[in-house]
Amino acid sequence: ETGVTQTPRHLVMGMTNKKSLKCEQHLGHNAMYWYKQSAKKPLELMFVYNFKEQTENNSVPSRFSPECPNSSHLFLHLHTLQPEDSALYLCASSQIWRYSPLHFGNGTRLTVT
Amino acid sequence: TQLLEQSPQFLSIQEGENLTVYCNSSSVFSSLQWYRQEPGEGPVLLVTVVTGGEVKKLKRLTFQFGDARKDSSLHITAAQPGDTGLYLCAGPNAGGTSYGKLTFGQGTILTVHP
């Protein structure tokens, strides 16, 4: 399997649930990212990991908790979300060099009820 | 805060027509990237422009980076239904290393009718 794979593709959860999003990259990249894509808003960077170390938390609420056990896997743990957190969550990976493009997964469509 | 403004937000045209999408900012960017996103998929890189005034061509797509590196345009010649999608411009966040940490425009939704 190649590229960036995200599971699940769709997720519906209540405000009191706890769930996790999973991302796996098979490209040998050293950086992984979570981006959020909401309707009528630009893609927003949430978290950045370089060589498994978190290097950026873009003022994301603590109800979103990332985990990067190795440079190929990235998780986003979700708990007590709000309806406004409903969005497409995109995982991406890249090499760590200037102008390196992002390689995105196909996203998890999250609906919070 | 760096912002990228894309115009138009929506574009609906007939097959064979030409079109231009614009990406503008008041900030200088060291580079800009263009991505295309199709329904149900993640964005895919089309091109990276890095030099002011640079022009890059990708088949029927022509990308230009402004001389002052504050703007970029995407021109499509003889659009085809397969060009339908969301077009996104993106530039590296100010400060730090220039990779992956991108500011995105809000996108242009292009629909090409057969």
C-alpha cells in the first residue's frame, strides 16, 4: 500500500464520546501533520510532528490530543467534542526540506451530534 | 497574520473555455504552491513556484508567481470536465523552516460542464 491512508473515512460521534482518528504514511517521510477543513474556511494547520516530536500546536483546544508513536503513524484522539468541531480532518506527510510538498490522505469526515 | 485571498470563490464554465484563478496577499511569500482537491479526496500538489516572476506550465495549466512574490495566478486553457475540483493556493507560514506548515487560501471551486 502506498501514500497516506486515513481511517475511518466517516465518523459520527456524540459530544460525550471518545474516538480516535488514525493516519499511516508509506512514503518514508519524517514530518506528519493534522489539518482541519471546515466549510467556508481555509484549511487550518492543527499539529506538526517532526521525527515523532511535536513541533507545533496551533492553539488547538485540549479536546483534540495528537499522538505520534513513530514517523509512519499519527493519531488524533477526540473527546467531549462540540458540534462546531464537525469537519474534514486531513492527515498529511512531507520530507523536511524547503519547498517539500504535502501528501494528503483522503480525510476523515467527522460529524459531532 | 499572513492571509491568502483567492478569487473567484466559484467558477462554472463550459468545456473549452479559458479561465484564470487568482491568489493574492499583502505579505511576501518565499514560495507558493497550488493544490487540486476532488470530492472525497485530499488535496494533491500541482506545482510549486519559488522565484518572483516565475511561470510554470503543466499541460493546459499555466502558473505564475508575481514579481513581488505576493500573488500568483493559475490559468487553464480549453478547460475539460476532468479539471473540475477545488483549487487551493498555499504558502509557508512566516518564521521557522519553510515546509509543511502552510497557510491556505479559501479555495476556488471550479465546475466544467460538458
